[in-house]
Amino acid sequence: AMEKLTCNDASVSVAKETSTALGMGFRCGFLGLLHMDVFHQRLEQEYGTQVISTIPTVPYTFEYSDGTKLQVQNPAALPSNPKYRVTASWEPTVIATIILPSEYVGAVINLCSDRRGQQLEYTFIDAQRVFLKYQLPLREIVVDFYDQLK
């Protein structure tokens, strides 16, 4: 079922994944939550499959004291007793450009701050519109940021 659907939708990325809690499965990448919902519905309706989905995850990169780097998508993939200590870590971020009515500036700034956003730019386009630019951790926006922003 997965193979047939992904042949029709090249924007979906699929990789086999094993979870200690859920067993064998697939890690899928979608263009957003709506895209994911449509894909799930098609799996259930067209192929009669039962779909279990988890919250989206993002890759983190860890650098060890010997200079090697390890990228992990799942915390279970981190070595439990590494030979070298972790000296640095990185998480993916996005640069978000938000144009909004000026009366919502306070609420949107609070939303971005609550999501660990760093304000890069704040400009009044005119009396009614504001241009905001934020750097935000991908993990903080991947699930429901857009819904909260609306």
C-alpha cells in the first residue's frame, strides 16, 4: 500500500524504521500536516490499513570530543555509553517571514518567543501591516505552529 501511494505522490519520503515501542514501520516525510492526513486517509480507505502515527521528529547532530559527528532522528539511536563525550549539538532551524495585521503583533511575538524564536527583523510595512522575521527551531514549529498562528 505504501509503495503504491508513494508512486503517485513523489513528495512523500519513506524510510523503514524500527521502534522499540512500536516495532517495524516507516518514517515518512510530508509537506505538512494536511498532506499527512490525506495520505493516512488514503491508506485507510483505499487499502484498509490501520495507521499509527507519532508526532513529527527532527534530526539532531552531535559532535564528540574526537571530532566525529552523529546525526540522529530518534533519541534511542544515541549511544548509551559513548566512547567520547558530546562537545556540541545542533538542531535544525528555519527562518520564518511573517506578514500580519499590526493589531496581532503582540500575540505573534509571544507565540514566536514561546517557541524559542529569535527575532531577526521587525518592520512596519504601513500603518496596518507588520513584517516579522524570526529564526525558530524546526521542532517548535513542525506540529501546530501554523494552526496557532492562524
